[in-house]
Amino acid sequence: MPQYNPPLRDMQFVMHEVLNVVDELKLLPAHADMDVDTINAILEEGGKFASEVIQPLNLSGDAEGCKLDKTTHEVTPPKGFKEAYAKYVEGGWPALGCDPEYGGQGLPVIVNQAFYEMLNSGNQAWTMYPGLSHGAYEALHAHGTPEQKATYLPKLTSGEWTGTMCLTEPHCGTDLGMLRSKAEPQADGTYKITGAKIFISAGEHDMAANIIHLVLARLPDAPAGSKGISLFVVPKFNVNADGSLGERNGIYCGGLEHKMGIHANSTCQMVLDGAVGTMVGQPNKGLAAMFVMMNAARLGVGNQSLGLTEAAYQNAVAYAKDRIQMRSLSGPKAPDKAADPIIVHPDVRKMLLTARAYAEGGRALNTYVGLQLDKALSSDDEDERKECEAEVALLTPIIKAFITDNGWIATSHCMQVFGGHGYIHEWGMEQFVRDARINMIYEGTNTIQSLDLLGRKILGNNGATLKKFGKKIATFVEDEGTDEAMQEFINPLAELGDKVTKLTTEIGMKAFGNPDEVGAAAVDYLRVVGHLTFAYFFARMAKVALQKKDSGDPFYTAKLSTARFYFAKLLPETASLIRTCRAGLSPLMEMDEALF
Amino acid sequence: MPQYNPPLRDMQFVMHEVLNVVDELKLLPAHADMDVDTINAILEEGGKFASEVIQPLNLSGDAEGCKLDKTTHEVTPPKGFKEAYAKYVEGGWPALGCDPEYGGQGLPVIVNQAFYEMLNSGNQAWTMYPGLSHGAYEALHAHGTPEQKATYLPKLTSGEWTGTMCLTEPHCGTDLGMLRSKAEPQADGTYKITGAKIFISAGEHDMAANIIHLVLARLPDAPAGSKGISLFVVPKFNVNADGSLGERNGIYCGGLEHKMGIHANSTCQMVLDGAVGTMVGQPNKGLAAMFVMMNAARLGVGNQSLGLTEAAYQNAVAYAKDRIQMRSLSGPKAPDKAADPIIVHPDVRKMLLTARAYAEGGRALNTYVGLQLDKALSSDDEDERKECEAEVALLTPIIKAFITDNGWIATSHCMQVFGGHGYIHEWGMEQFVRDARINMIYEGTNTIQSLDLLGRKILGNNGATLKKFGKKIATFVEDEGTDEAMQEFINPLAELGDKVTKLTTEIGMKAFGNPDEVGAAAVDYLRVVGHLTFAYFFARMAKVALQKKDSGDPFYTAKLSTARFYFAKLLPETASLIRTCRAGLSPLMEMDEALF
């Protein structure tokens, strides 16, 4: 059975040695009393929860899956899930990143995010139950009426109730403008909602007393398309004025999806049959309100694949050190054994280091963006808030798509290290691969992310936000450019920065001629910019490691080796990606649709 | 449910218009009477079997899996599998590529191979039952005693009995030198074999009256390592002198593996408890004898992923034409509909064309190698036989690794085209991905293939075989170099050929200093050479398509577009691969094992 050790040392390195998050957090009124010890203590406890409570349920949960009682419409998640959730609530974990006004602990985003990385490493399917709740919490917190907030936020904060996002319908996922669910206004100010939703994660289960669904639907007089969609809160059980649970509402699970992975999460087809809801935010502005949730969710999805990458890496390393098979080509390395441990083979190391570098790069990028998000949420300087918000918006599709694509590559490599055993369920490696696959799809496919990045976030403002981020890289390059030891990192970083600038301009020019050029280049372009961010953070990490490598702590030696590996073996992918970006649209469009 | 249409037109194009296989086959005494119509008629009938008989069982077979009765040790494959196999036998299909001396039809390898591509498209898990049999047939045909041949080959040819390969043990897969199963010689010339085997595909089932296991084991006095392994034939039921079935032999299924994919194939843990067997070939030379089977199996595995790539492509195209979602960035393309079919989006086309190009390139390479194999087996010129054999040996690891890695990429892309629906079992797309994953592992992991290619097949003879194959490319470049219309294909092909020559020399030089340099470069190197072969065959296909494009048959227009797409969007991967090859060994080895 797979194992998991929370990577506390690396988290602390990124937070305290590279990004100095405490110094930055202290400038924010909400986090003025934050300190290193508090963060570390929470991560340590959180790591125990992830590794001791939910990780042991990951493999069994996958094998068992969820069960739907078609008479009662009730869903039972796998054995142990309910009890683990009770412990989660008892430990006060749901409140970590919530507003103290509603009983939350008001901790910074970066702390909650690091905690979630570990939860995802332990058990992605389980983590989606509280994860979706937190999304619902955020949407209500941002757009709910005072009554809605008073009714729902304390219970979502305590974890007594969970939440969902009900967006997708059978005929529309990416294109929510086509959705058909209807909301009929009632005399008492509520709405009766009717429709069919699919792919609703954590849509029904027995782990919490109530489930708060956030549902997109159309008012009777709504304009067509995406400008006619409103957001509603629809509880599983209606809530009485005194906060107690009332009648069962007309929203229920009509079927469970049979999926490639995340078997232990209940992915539900939800039927709304005149379910009673109240509106969240303004009529016909539901999509905008839902996007609050969606952006957070996109960062969360990147974090899911980061968690899986780390977990897969750890297990592949353990196997590669233990499994003996063949001799090293350069002569026996373990002559006392019948064969060498497979970690002596260069390609096994390449697969392991790929996963390691993708985990470490992803962790640095995620933590950086988490910190910018804390500033965007809590700075008392409006300009800083706006600037940080724009940077988070720029980097969100990169986290979502780059880290999940990397997670797919990394988990597959880690599975490959196990040879035939990797294909067998009991080792847990193929589960990481299957679970990782959904992250490239949901919350906006990775193609959608790339269009968001290139079309909206970059070309949409003539590259202004990208330029600002690029300036940070340029400043770092300038500052470190004279340090001999940093050349191996700084030179390729500077070179890639220049190439990105040039490539962006080129695509922008071509897009004037034909907007489809954006769609032709976007996916490859996103990976190029993803590598630029990883190269930047690996260079920053290398700088710290170089400063401390004589400390005797081998952590710094390892960090330098990983950074070198990243620059030597992963960054060169950009050479091809830039070429395929440049190859442009015509090779994609010349074939007539009928000839496919 | 997924659909499948046998790609007969493309198969015929490759065989008859590009490779002119009939002209070549007619030079071989065994196939002197072969003609185009015969080949086409067989493929058409074979395609019907694949699409009408076994394809409808693919999705249900995956959901149902195999069942083991732990008391009787009998395994029941999914519903319909036994009946489909009976039809297969009744149709005479097992005999297609078998020796007429034992009841076979003696058809060329390329015909059997094209038939198997279609079977794999229809149902890889089902196809493995007859596929493994054919491997056992080949090993016995090459190394069996006259008695063994007389006993087993007619029944394997008719399909009344099936066969397996029993190699892997829990502690050894790649490194068969460590295997422990024991064979005790008996007074009557037979052996009693004891041991535990795992991952035995089609190891037990109820589809045939007997199962002929080929088992690797050690004689009591065998030297240690791979030079002490012998091969035995161990039937499930002993065979009486009159050919009738005797007692149940001591080989049985102890457990079924729970796998990521190919659920419908019974992957068995086989227990040998004093099972009676007879030796195949010479004592202690079992590994060499087994390699006959293994090489054929490696080509077969590449063919499996080719089949999956084609099937996934067809279904993704159908979905992309049908599913409407969002508008084209360059303006509505289906203004009468609520949204455009997603095939208008450039990245959807990129995913589709990637699968298409990998299918068409793989089919050309496979057919070419099949033809060389026919010549290696049936030419009456010994020099030609040897030359063809060497070329097949060179290209086998490329087929195994390049086509299966491509299949993983392609099936995943095709699944992505379906968005969230791709992740759901009922659409069948995620099954293609899960099934495709095993092909990168079994019959020698893709890392092992790359070491075989670079270390043994190329550097092992100072590049002589590669040079011969390279000369064919150079001749083609020379011949077509003056044709203006061919420049777009010929120039990048010629350039890549030069780069491969240089890269091979570079790695060879470095390997003198440290043999681990081979292991560091091999996987990336194999993909570079894989692309060289695809570029060569796409250029050859483009040549034919250019000659015929005014014929009015849109097939040629489509072929040219696919070739252009391949050169513009897939071949550039070599730019990165060459860089990472060159980055060499040190970034992989600098980290101390303890620091992983």
C-alpha cells in the first residue's frame, strides 16, 4: 500500500527561506500577528491528518467507490470516509481559511493551500468533499445576502454542512451560456428550480447534515446566452428561521457517474424538481458570481495535481531504492545483492527527477500565487490589491493547466518505475494516474485555460500584466547576473524570457489577421510560459541553496541538483513548443471537416 | 457506446500504393500467388469480425472483467467472449499466419498484422487471448521437437487450444536471470516444474479446451543468471499419445490481478505445483528460444497501440463533429445552431490530427516492417534474409516504444476532446487510455526497448544497421530532392537524418567514457529515431498523394494535410529531444541516492 510523508521541509523552505512569507504577511492587517512557528505547527498537524487519517483510506476508497440507493436517492461514500470527515470537523480544519466573523480562523491562503496540498496527496477523492464546500463558502461570502451569509456561512465554516457547485448540464459544460435549468420566482421571494445537472462532485453523501448547492439557472425572462444566467443557493434540506433543518428540498441524486478515477468522490447527476432556492447576487449575473468560486477552484485543481505528483514521487523513490533488477551499465553498484536497486539506472532517475522537479516547481509557484492572493485579499493599499489580483489572474490558468499536465506526466512516470506492478491496483500507482487525469478536464479544460491565458489575460491587455511579471524576472536576472555560480540558472532564464516576449508579440500580430491563431498557439504557449515561471522559481530556489549549501544540510545540495536537472532536462521542452507555436494555424485548418 | 470502422482504405493505400507489397511478396516462393484482391478480401472480412463480433464486447468486457472460482481455479472471461472466440475458430482466423504443414493458411505477416490491428481496435483485451496463442505457436514452431510440433501446432493453428508465455515472477520481470521456478528431470524424459508466475496474460479461461503454457524454469544443475534458464511446454491438460486430453496438469491460476485496464483479459498468477512439462530447445538456452516469441510480441504490442489510436481517433472525430459548444474565435461557423461543433476549434483539431498522424505513421511503419519480416522469413536469398532480419531487429524497439508512447498521447488527447464525458466509462474513451497504458510496460518496458535500440542494435554494431536504413532515406531524399512540391517534406527529413547521424556519433563517443551515457540518452534518442522513421514514411506517402491528388479522390488531399500537420506540429518535438539527449548523464547522477 502506498505511503506518504508530508514534505514539510520543502514547504518551509519555499515559505520561509525563498519567499519570506511571514515578512510579507505581517504587512497585512489581517495577518499582522502571523509567525513562522504558528505556520509550521499548523502544517505539521495538518500533515498528520493527511497522512494518518485520510491517506489510509485512499486505496480502499478507490476500490469500493460510492453507492447510490435508488429508492432514497442517498449516496454512501466508501468505508471510513464519514468517520474521517467527523475527525476533520472535530479538529476545526474546515475553519482554517474562513472569515472569523463566521467562526473561521482567518489564516492566510498560503497556509490553507499547503494544508490542501497534503490532503490531496493523501486522498484527492476525499478532499473534494471539503474542497467543494470551501468553494461554496467563498461564493456565498463574496455574493450572498446578509441572511444567506448568516444562515450558511457558520455551518460551512464549522464543516457541519458541505457545499457543491452545480453548473454542468448534459449538453453544456464549457459553454454554460447554453444551460437550460429554470428558476421560477415565487411570491415569497424564493425560486422554484427545475433542471438536470451532471458531474456534480460531492453532490450527495452522508457525511454532513446538510448540503448547500450553488446552482446556475435561468429566470423566465432571462436573455439568451451567458448573460441570462443567475446563481441560486439550494440546500438539500430547507433551513428554518431558527437555523434548524426543515423539509427535504426537491434536489436529489438521480445517478452516479462511473469514472476513470476519483471513484471515492460521489460524482452525481442531480435532478432539480421544483427545488426551492434563493438568489445569490444579481439576476442574470450568476456566471460572474460563480467565477469567484471557479477561480479559487482552478487554483485548487492545480494543487490537486501537485499533491498527486508528490505522493507518486515518494512511492516511486521508495520502490526504486528497494526493487533490485539488472546491473548498472557502468558496473555493479550493489555487488552483495543479486542485482542493483533500479535507482542506479539513469532513466529511472530521470523519471523520478521529473516528478520531483515538477512537484518542487509547482509548490514554489503555488505558494507564490497564494501569497499574492493573500495580498490581493488583505492589503490595505488598493493599488497593491489590484496589482496582486491581476498577477493572480495571470498565473491561475498556468497553475491549473501546467501543473495538471505535469501531474499527468509525473504520475505516469512514477507508475512506469514500478514496471508491471505499476499497472496493478494494490500498489496504488495507477490510481494516482487515473485520479490525475480529471484535473486536466474539470473547472475548465486545459485548452480553455490556455485561451484564458493567451487570449484574455495576455493579449487582452496588450501584454501589460505579463510585462509586469516579466519585470520581476528581469530584475532578478539583473541582480544575480554577476554571480558566477548563478550563471547556469540565470542565462537560460534570461534567454527564455526574451523568447517569450518575442513569441507573444508574434502571436499577437498574427491574431490581428485571424483570431483563430490564438487557439492554434495557446496550449503550447501556456507550457512555454509555465516553464518560464518554473525556471524563475528554480533560479530563486537555487540562489538560496547556493548561499546555504555549506551549512552541512544536504537539503540544499539536493535542491541544487533538482534545479540543475530541471534546467538540463525539462526546460528544453520549450525549444519544440516555440517551434510548434510558430507553425501556426494553417496546418490545423487546411483539412476539410468532412475529411477527418 | 464507441464505434469502429476498419480503416481499409488507408491500409490498402499503404500496402498497394506506397509499399507495393504484392510485387515484393510475389518474389517470395511462399507467397508467389499473392494478389491485391486476395489481400483486400481478407482484410474486409477481418474488419467485419473486428467491428461486428468483438468490438461490441469491448466496453461491457471492461466493466465486467474476469472471474476466478477459487475452488476450481477456473476463470470465466466476460459475457460473450467465449462465443466470439468460437466464431473466430469457426472462421479459420487463427490459421491465417500459420504454417500450411500444420493446417495453417500461410499468409504473409503483413496480412495477419493488418488483421490484428483491427482486432486491437475492436477489443484489445479479447485479442490478447488469440494473440498470446500465436506467440506460443511461433516459439514451438521455431524450437519444438517434431513430437511437440505434431502434438501442439495443429491445435494452436486451428485455435482449439490457446497458449501463453509464463516468464515473470514476483521478484523478477525485466531481469529474468533471477528467476527461481525449478524443473526436475523425470525418468521418462519429462520434467516436474514448480514455481510461481505472475502477470500471465490469458493464463486461464474457458474459451478453449486446452491451454499450452510456455514456461521458463531452471534445471537443478543450471548455472546462475540468464544462462541457466530453460524453456518448457506445460499443457493445462496432459495430452495422450492419441492426441486426446488426459489428466489435469499441476498448473493453475492462483489469483487474478486487478489492473488499470485490459480488465477483460485474465491476467493470472499461475502456480506450478509439480506440473509436467517437456523441454523446448536446448537446456539453459530457454531465454534465447523465448526471444523468438518476445520479438514477435513486441511488434504485436506496437500494433495494439496502433489499433487503440485508430479507434480513439474515430470516436473523437465523431464527437467533435456532433458536439456543439462555444463559437469559433473567427466567427460562427454553424450560425443555425446554438453553438459551433467543436471541430472548428484549432486545439480540438490539433488533438484529433495528432491521433490521426500517429495512427497513419504507425500503420506505414508497421506495414513496412511486416514486409521486411516476410522477406526475412521467406526469401530464398540468404543475404536478403539476413539483411531484412537486421532491419526488423532495428525497427522492432521503435515500433514497440514509439508507437505505444504515441498511443498514450493520442488516446489521452482523444479522451480530452470529450471534456468531462471523456472521463466517464460509458463513452469508452477512458478505457482506450487505460488499455493503452499497459503497452508501454509489458514485453519489455519502453526504457528497455530504448536500451535495446541504442545500446545493442545501434552502438552494438557501430551503427552499421542504422546506416543501412539511413541509406534508404538518403536515396529517397536524393531521388525526390529536385521535386519542388516535395521540398516541404524532403528538407526537414534530410535535416533530421543528418542530426541523427551526428547525435549517434556523439552518444557513442560519450559512452566510451561511461556506458551509463547510453542509459541517460536512450529514451529520448528512441523518440528522435522514431520521428525519423515517421518523417520518412510520411514523405513517401506524400509523394504518392501528390502524384494522385488530381484524381478527384479526396483521400489524397487528406493524406497531404495529415503529412503537413505531422511535419509542422509533431516532428519539431525532436528539437527538444536532441537537446535533452545532449544534456547527458550528469544531471541524472549528481544527486546522491539517499537524497531522493
